[in-house]
Amino acid sequence: QDAEVVRTRDPQRLAQCDVVVDVGGEYDPERHRYDHHQRSFTQSMQSLRPDKPWTTKLSSAGLVYCHFGSQILAGLLGQPEDGPIVTALYDKLYENFVEEIDAIDNGIAQAEGEPRYALTTTLSARVGHLNPRWNDPDQDTEVG
């Protein structure tokens, strides 16, 4: 909770970080590197946790959730990590929130063919609205 958050793609700065998420080009949980931007990356919740049914390719958010979600939920709830409450909540939260982030971040369509309606209020859309417009002369992403 007292960690310093650093936004960078500089490999020398990343090498000094304890945990690296969504940049750096490597997935190595032993070293706390959680990026999914490699051509060879194909991990899903099911491939990392065979007891889970979801086969959607994980984003960095999904990787962090996969490795730490149960521990965080257990701490927040004051329940055992392997208990039925944490397990049920972990599954529901993945299925109804995190999986959407994984799919959108990896460009996986929600439906085959033409969508019946536009999705404009997803978490990804809301975050996207914080980014500067492509033609904005001030491209400072920190403002949003």
C-alpha cells in the first residue's frame, strides 16, 4: 500500500522496479513481471489455474488478478483464501468484471458478426475518455 507507482517504458527504470505490470515484454511471476504483450503469450485463467473454466487470453490486469485476486479478497473480507466465500467471490468477480477487461485489451470480440448495439460505457471506454484526443496539442496523459 506504500508503493511508489512509476509510469515508464524505460528498460533501465523497469529493471529497478519490484513489480512491473503491462510493460516490459515479459511474463515471469517469479520476478513479478506481468506483461501480456509478447507474440508467444497465450495464457488464460484455465491454463494458469486448471480448476477455472475461462479460456479468454489474459491481459496484464487478468494476470495480476489471477496471481493475487484471492489473496486480496481474503484480506479485505477477513476470510481464508481457500474458503468458499473467497472462492465464490473470486469467480464471480472474474466472470463479471475482469474477463471483460482481458477480452477488450486483447481485441477479442464480444459477439460473432455485427454487434446489435454499441458498448460505450465499459471500463475501457471510460479510461479511454481520460486520454488526450489524437489531435490535442497537449498530449500529456498524466492530466487524465
